[in-house]
Amino acid sequence: MDLLDMEVLIEKIVIYGGALLLCGGILYIYLRKMRRESDSVKKKIELAKESGLFEPISLHPHIDLNTCIKSGACITACPEKDILGIQDGKATLINASRCIGHGACFHACPVEAISLIIGTEKRGVELPHVSPSFETNVPGVYIAGELGGMGLIKNSVEQGKQAVDNIMEKFEPNHNAEYDLVIVGAGPAGISASCNAKQHGLKSITLEQDTLGGTVFSFPRAKIVMTAPMDLPLHGKVKLYETSKGELLDLWNDVLSANEINIRENSKVDAIIPVEDHFKINLKDGASFTTHNVLLAIGRRGSPRKLNVPGEELEKVAYRLLEPEHIEEKNIVVVGGGDSAIESAMLLADKNNVILSYRGPSFKRIKPKNHERVEKAIVDGRIEVQYSSNLISIHEKEVVLKIESGEEKSIPNDLVYIFAGGELPTQFLQKVGIEIKKRFGHVLKSHKH
């Protein structure tokens, strides 16, 4: 080997050696970073287990580890943060009980390794029988939105639209009913379905037991609604990430008004009766309609869950907070540990003396921002929280709480707000003939966009 060849060889060794060292350095830095992040996720999981936040409560993602490529897209997409993480190279749940079912992780996963499920192997959730086309076991009766397990505005809007699309695929125009479709409920799913029915040219009517907006209407006026871009029939893409309840209701009113869609409010459905090839809809006020198809978009919170304690029938007891700005200098007890209870207590705390009563030892399924806010309010003395307590009786001037020690504590009181969730309208559904089953780890229908 001559000198020139030797120089070329040395030069190649230096170049390749330098490249190898550079790659090795980059790999070392990457692996070190991954190890730090993995250790951080491990600590978060341990903390979640200690705080009771690790086990899912409702709708949550399930990860197929055989398909997952650990891209991290699901983690980036999740608007709630710290619901998902990557530990030891595997995607995993962290604060699973804080998941509120946005479904952003499902849509972001590039390899469809995530499915949305409700219930776990140990904890079942009662759900009505609903097929992939949103039809129940009763032909002609469909369910969309929260009642079927898929809550939140974007998901409900999409399901309302899809349900009507599926109704159109089986639609038979030659029937003896007054309407092609009766939509029960004017929340996000019902409004979307109403718009899509109009777009398809169906003769339809929408019945709402309360007021336009359904669950959204019952939010406190100042509540920020967390949602995401969605397609609303007859309107198009709606890009909302944080908006007030009023702005969202204004949008829906504008769309309905522009398309001459009327919602019949204060019309509670009492019974749905099959009659030959259609259904008879009886209302509480005595009115009735006939329809070829029915879409139930009533939500799970249509009937607030009551505590069934003495005094709960008093006028000072309410199950939603509509105008907190008009309430001042009152002794108030808020019952519940979810986002609605926390947010209502925070809205009332500035001008009132507020006690938050929660049966659990710590808040489990609330948004991180709400957790931070309520913890700060407790430290600042703006709110008093009675953990592991139960409201056992309500009186004109006071309430009685049973606290962890078993002691009964009497508290001066002017108003009581109960946020104990909603009851699945089991009897109503069973009268229609809809089957209800307890689901353990049930995969819910959802769609990529």
C-alpha cells in the first residue's frame, strides 16, 4: 500500500469513525431523553394510582400494543394532557379517570392502534343496545350521542349526523306516519341530526323536554365549553376550541334560524308506541305525533340523579346553575366531585360562602385546570371542601352532613346545588323495547375523518 492509499484509508477511517461517533452520540442523547421521559411517566402513574386516577371511569382509549408504533401522536393530540404517555417504549394510560372522551387520540393515531371503550373488566356501564348504524334492537328507533356512551360536543354532533345518514340508507317514503323522523332531544346530537334531516329533505320535528342546547344549556353561563373542530350539517366546519356557553347556543340558534328549523321546546316525551309500520309519540302535555323513524338524542343527564334524602323537595334545592352572577351573600352547599360541581362552586365562591361536599377522599375525574383552580381556592380560603362526606338531610335554614368519622355536622344553609350526574332513563327505554346491558370494556363506534 503506497502513501497515497494510506492517506485515503486514514481519511475514510476518520470520516466513518466521526460519523459513527456522531450517530452514537445522537443515539445516546435520544435514549437518555427517552429514559428520562419514561421515568417521568412512571412517576406520574405511581402518583395517579395513589390519587385514585389510574383506573378509567367512563369512555377512555384502549391501546393495541401489537399495532402501536409509539409515534406519540396520541399524546400530542390529547387536549386534557397526561392522560397518555410512553413508558419503556410502550404507550400507556396515566390519569385514565380524567379522560372525558374527546377521541382526539383515536383520530390522531396513524396506525389505528387506539380504540375508544367504555367500562373495564371490573367496572361495567349500563348502555342501550345500539348497532354500528346507531339503530337499536327496535327497528326504526336510533340512538346518538351521550345516551349511547359517546359524550362531548364534537362526538355527539358527528353521531347525530351519521345516524340520519344511516336512516336515509333504509328510508321508505311510502308510509302512513305524519313525519319521516321525530328527533327527541335538542342537544348537540339532536341539533346536528335536525340540520342533516333538513338537508336530506326529511319531514321531521325535534322535541326537547327543556330548552335548546340540552346539557349545554344547563352549563353555568360563564362556563367554558371545551370542544374541537366539527362539521355541522347546513353550516360546515365549526372551529371552536374554547368558547362560552352563550356563543355556542348563539351559533346553533343562527344555523337553525337560517335554515327555518324549529325546535319544539318544553315537550317531554312520555311514550313511544309501535303502530304497524310507524310509531306514535305521546307527550306529557297530551299532544301526540306519528313518525316512521325515531332518533333518541336525549343524553344520560336528562334526568338528574337525586340523593333521595329528607328535604330534597325544598325549593332551595337545584340540580343546575344557570345565573351565578345573581346569587350573593348566601351560605351554599354544592354536592358532587365532577367538573360541573367544581366549576359551579368556583363561580359561586366570589360572592358567597361555599362548602363543597364530596363523598370521595379526593377529586378523581376532573380536568387538570379545574383541579389546579380548586386546590388554589382551598389554599386561599375561598372554598371549604368536605371530603368523604354525605349530605343526609336538608332543612329550611341548614343542612346536615355525615363526615368521615361518622359524626353528623349541621351547617347553616340557604341554597343547595346537587351535581350527582344523570340517570340512564332505563324504564323509558325498556317501555320502547330497547335492550339495556351492562358493558365491560365495550368498544364504541367511532370514525376517522
